[in-house]
Amino acid sequence: MNVDIVIPSKGRQQMLKGCLDSLAEEIVRTPQHTFKVIVYVDSKKEYDDLHLYKIIHPLHIWVSGRVLNGNYRAPHFWNDYLKDMKADALIYLNDDCKVQVNCLRNGLLALQEKFNGDGVIGFNQSNATTRGTCPAAFGIIGSKYADRFPERKVWCPEYHCLYTDQELYEYAEKIGKFYYAEQCSVLHFHPVFTGKTPDKTHMENRKNKSQDVATHNLRVSKKLLWGDSFERVNK
């Protein structure tokens, strides 16, 4: 199976290093699949730093960098990638994550055995210290699953950051195409879990929180779920 792993990153060189190191170990453990890792960075400088990092760490020859065009919005970013993706599956992560032993192997095995590639696999944020984390915050989307959405827009494009994974989860679960893979462990260094002060990137990602909350409440009041319909409440 050809698998693309897509990660956005901004101002988190050390976190990104940890993420890529963990992926390198798991890719070596999963030789039955062919992986490509694409890191979207915020600036030309970070792009240059990423390639310098690759030279220093030759095991990461499977990593390529791209510069984001415009402000990062989670649903637009991943939807745009999915639209023209040729791989069989997309693994979506953040730069503040580390995949644990056999996460990739077990997740891809579940995608094949349970859905023949036509489904969504949710990863277990095993260090979560609070209840209510979205089961689809990180995971795998089969290319066949994405094909049922116009232009493969799997994530509801009405949001900036919050709730887009929630609607992804709710629809996939509703049609019997979601599996929460507890055996696929990811460490997520979210400030709520670590107790550390939120960094600049975290704060920037949540600058539109109030808009996302209002959009979510309005969509719920209208009983809208992305996938059931593609109706929008915002212009």
C-alpha cells in the first residue's frame, strides 16, 4: 500500500524532530508499505531548516517539505492535499505528536481488514489526561473513503481549527466506516495534557476559536453533519 503522511509545522523544530524520529522508527518496522512524508511549513526559512535537518539525518530521505500558501486552516489544508492524492491512504498528524511502536502497522492493517481501504481509523492519544478527546483527531483516511466526498473534501471547510475532526468522526461512525484503534498509540504533547504553557503556534491556531464554536453551535442547531449533506451556514 502507498501511504502519504502529512504534517503541518510552524516554529516547532524540536517537536518536529521528535515526530519525524518516531516516524522513522515505525517506517522501518513497516516494510510492507511504501511511505512518503510531507511536512508543510510556514516559511521559506523553515523549509530550508527542514532540508538541512534531512542532510544531517539521512534516514529521513522519505521526507519532503512544502511551504504553506496563505494562513493555515486545518480543513482546507488537508482537503487540498486529499484532492489530488495518488496514495491509497492518508495519515494525518501534527508536529507535536510521536507515534508509538506498531502504530502505523496496526492502523493500516485495521484499514484493510475492516474496511478494505474504505474507512477511517482513529489513533489513540494514549497520554490524554482529560476526557472528551475526539477519536478522529489523528488517524488514517482511506482513499476510497475520500472518494465519496465532492472534491474529496472529507473535513468540513466551515471551520478554522476546532470541530472539523469531530464532524469527520461523527459521519464516519454514522455510516459504519470508523474504527477507533486503541492499539495505535500516539503521544500528543498538547498543553492540556502536558501542563506546559501553550506556545505561540498553539495560540495562533486557536485565535478563531469563538468563530468555530459559533459555527458548530449553528450547524448542530440546524442538524447539519458534513457528509450527510454539504450545506454550509457561513458564506
